[in-house]
Amino acid sequence: MPFDGIVTRAITNELTKLEGGRIQKIYQPTNSELILTVRNKGQNYSLLISTHSSYARVHLTDQKFTNPKEPPMFCMVLRKYLASGFIEKIEQVDMERIIHITVRSKDEIGDEQNKTLIIELMGKHSNAILVDPEREVILDSQKHISPAQNRHRTILPGQTYIAPPDQGKVHPLSLDGVDFVKKLDFNQGKIEKQMMSLLMGCSSVVTNSLAKQAYLGSNEKYEAIYDQFKHEVEHHEYEPKIFKGKKEDFHVLQDIKLEGEVTTYDSISGMLDAYYEGKAERDRVKNQTHDLMRLLKNEKAKNERKIKKQQSTLKKAEKADDYQKYGELLTAHLHLVKQGDEQVTVMDYYDPDQNEITLELNSNKTPSENAQHYFKQYQKLKKSKEVVLVEIEKAKKEIDYLERLIQQLEQAREEDIEDIREELQEEGYIRQKQSKNKKKKQKWITPDYYKSSDGVEIIVGRNNKQNEFVTNRMANKEDIWLHTKDIPGSHVIIRSSEPSEETILEAAMIAAFYSKAKMSSSVPVDYTEIKHVRKPNGAKPGYVTYDNQQTVYVTPDEKVINQLKVNE
């Protein structure tokens, strides 16, 4: 993910459209993300600032974020100093991954003041720091760094702001092709690594590309390629694009060529928004659902162990008929047995060849008591077999339910987590918190909506509560219901009694995408009319049975599915 100095320069140039704009709102959806709503020249912009350890970035966004009920302290400080302020300047520090946003606002007594929001995009060390530029004092920061954590650079309110240490690299725009070549040692080799150690803000993606273009060329070729690179960067001639191959990557330079399918974008923000969409949220969801996922996997493992144990009991129970046979043979041959015998050999009437069989006896019991003991063992094993079969079936249904919840958590959005947590409380997996005389607020259920190529509405539930809502409440009895065959997934509804074959295939593709088989090909999807779908009494949430179904096989295509999505 090369959000390097070059990309930082490109996005900083794009964000100059915010200069002169007024900051209307400031939100902090998570510990690592800030949203500044800026109005400029009659248009509203949402500026996302992320200091996430893996997804640090700055760009304009169209994504919607869920804000906490109580804003964090840093958000309150930003509102105090920056709300209603005007953005004077947005600039990059040299070619580093550091952006300064200077804001002019008024203090409590109406005097104008300038404050600088410094954004440092440096992996796990990323931070957003509000500084008073006149005194060079930190007012607050998103991440506090104490002297115990870093004795060279303390980031705490009241401390002097010290910039990150200089790495001793050269600004790429300060060199021309001739000077650049002079600084390379061709005898040493590993040119791309030499470039990376030399040039400020250039990631391995950039240096590898330059080295590849000039591969084993003359000095003049290296000079020409560097001068072309410098020209593009200096004059902001970018071509933002995402590469989807074995791994997904992006960059803004025209000559960068990586493996995979290429998608180009009109803006740097558009590219970054598309690239990071879902990635940071998935990370947030993963953190928020860690305890739920562990609970579900533990419960699943517990039921799997239970089945294994019961199958062992069932194996013993399979001998029940043998004990009945032994009891009957012993009863028929009681005259051959004396008390104190430890075994007796009798003719096996059940054997076609009438072979003899030896029966084990308890010497402390009478012949009749030994026979009764065999009959009792028979009854006990017969009864245990019936109970065990019921328990195995129950455990299998439990595993099926848990697998559905695991799949839903793996694809959950932040707003889905509460639904799943509530369901686990209602089903007794999690202890419900005691609320003091507070009425439970009715939540509005919002499934996902799609529209097929021929304009038919398709509705998808993302969790069990939504699945039951779309199937039992939203759908008409002639609507078409879809679900992956024998694979955990979502309920999908086509709002039509006679959809075209194309609509059925598109809806089936959506059903496969919202299932455990999301990354598979030729996924079987059943479809039938809603009137053939039923929820058995006492069944777990989201579980249904159905008949009169037909099956189609589809391969999920995320690009096609996204084109069918109806934006909220």
C-alpha cells in the first residue's frame, strides 16, 4: 500500500480546492479516524484523516461513518479551535508523508487565531497533532506519546512540537537527471534500493518502476527516465489507478505498472476512497467482533467435541441387539447354568449354522439374574441410542446456526454488529445487561438493496434479524426467494413473481456473494417462491425450510454486483 511521499504530494495538491473553505462539522468516528466537513464555493466536502496503523491516509470521501454518542476528547478539542474556522493553506512538508492544514478561526473573545493540524502518515507511528504555530506548542493529539515511549519526541498537550527526524534523503525535485545519475553507484548494483535510500518520499513501487524502465541502460537513459519522472511530479501530471492482481495496490504516477487488472480514476481521492473502502471498516469490525467470533468458534468446537463423544456412545449402542440375543439364549439354556458359573457355552439358535457361543456370567448372580442383566443392558443401550441420535441432530443444527453467525460476522458492517450481539443475548449465549427501567428502542432494520439489469428490486438480509425481516415481513408470497444450497448465507428476495432469467442469475450471484462461498466459483443457489419457505416451530433465528426449488450455478463477480447496488 504505497501511500508514499509522491501520493502525499498528489493528494495535497488535490486538497487545495478546500483552501478558503469553512469547517462546518468535525467528527471522530473511531480512535484513528477524523471527518472534517468543509464548505467551499457552494459545495460540501468530507475530508477523511486516518491515522490507522495499516490504513493511514488523507483524502476526500463519499463514505458514510457511524459516529459515537459521546465525541472523544481530541474531537472536542478540534471543535473548540477549528469549528467554523477557514482553511488558509494545505501544504506538504518537503516530499515527506506530512501534511499541514492551517486554519484561521476566532477565540472566545473574538480575536483571530491560526492553528495548524499536522497529519503524519507514518504507519504505526501515524498521528494527527493540533499545534499553536506561534508558540510551536502542542494543544492535543490523536495519539499521546509519553517520554517513556519516545524520549526524543514527546507528543503531549503543552509540549513543544518537534518534527519527525530527518532521514537524510534528497528531495527528488532538487535533482535533475545528470545529478541523479552521479549519485548512483552502478558497480554496487541493486539500483532500486540505492534510489530508495537516496530519494525522499519514494516507495519501492516508484524506485522499482524507475529501475525497470532504465534496466541496464546507458547513463543518458537513466537521465531521461528520471527527468520524465521529475516532470510528472513537479507539474502534477498524475494517473491514479488501482491494480487488482494477487494483491491489490495503487499509485498515481503514469509509468507505474503492476500486476493485475487496472482501474483508472478521475481523482486521487476517488482512487483512495475506492481502494480503502471496506478495508478499514473490516479492520474495525474485526476488532469489535473479536470477542463474538471467539465465543462462536468456541461454541462450535464444543458441539463438535460433543458429537464425537456421542458417536462413540452410539457405536456402543449399536450392540444393543446383541445383548437382547444373549439374554434370550441364556433364558433358553438356564438349565445348563449353575450359580457361581463365570461363563456358559450354548447353541446359537440365531446362527444359520447353529454354532455354539460362549456367554459371560456374573458368578455372584443367579442364572435368571444374569439373563435379566443382559435384557437390562439391551434396554439401556436401546434408550441411549435414541437419546444420542436426538442429541447428535441437535448439535448438528447448533453447528449449522453457529456457522451462519460466523459467516455473518465475517461479512458484517459496523451497524450489523449490534444486531448479532443482541441475537446472541436473546439466544442465551451472552448475558444480557440489566437496564434500569429503560424501554428498548425499536431499531429500523436496513437490508441491502439492488436493482437487476431489467429494473427489478432485489433485497438482501445481512444477518439473521434482517433475513427474517425480508423473508417474513417484506416479501409477498409470489416473490422469489434465493439462498445458497447447503452453504451458510443470506436470504435474498426478488420483488417479482416472474423475473427474467437474467434477474434470477444476478440475484443468485448476489446470494453467492453474501455467503460463505463468496470466493468460490460455480456456487449452487436454490430459488423458489416465498410461499414455499417456512420457519419450523422453535427453530433458531434465520433458519427456514423450503421446497419446490430450482438450482442455478453462479460465480460471484464483485464488480457486477457493485454496479447493481442501490446507494442509500
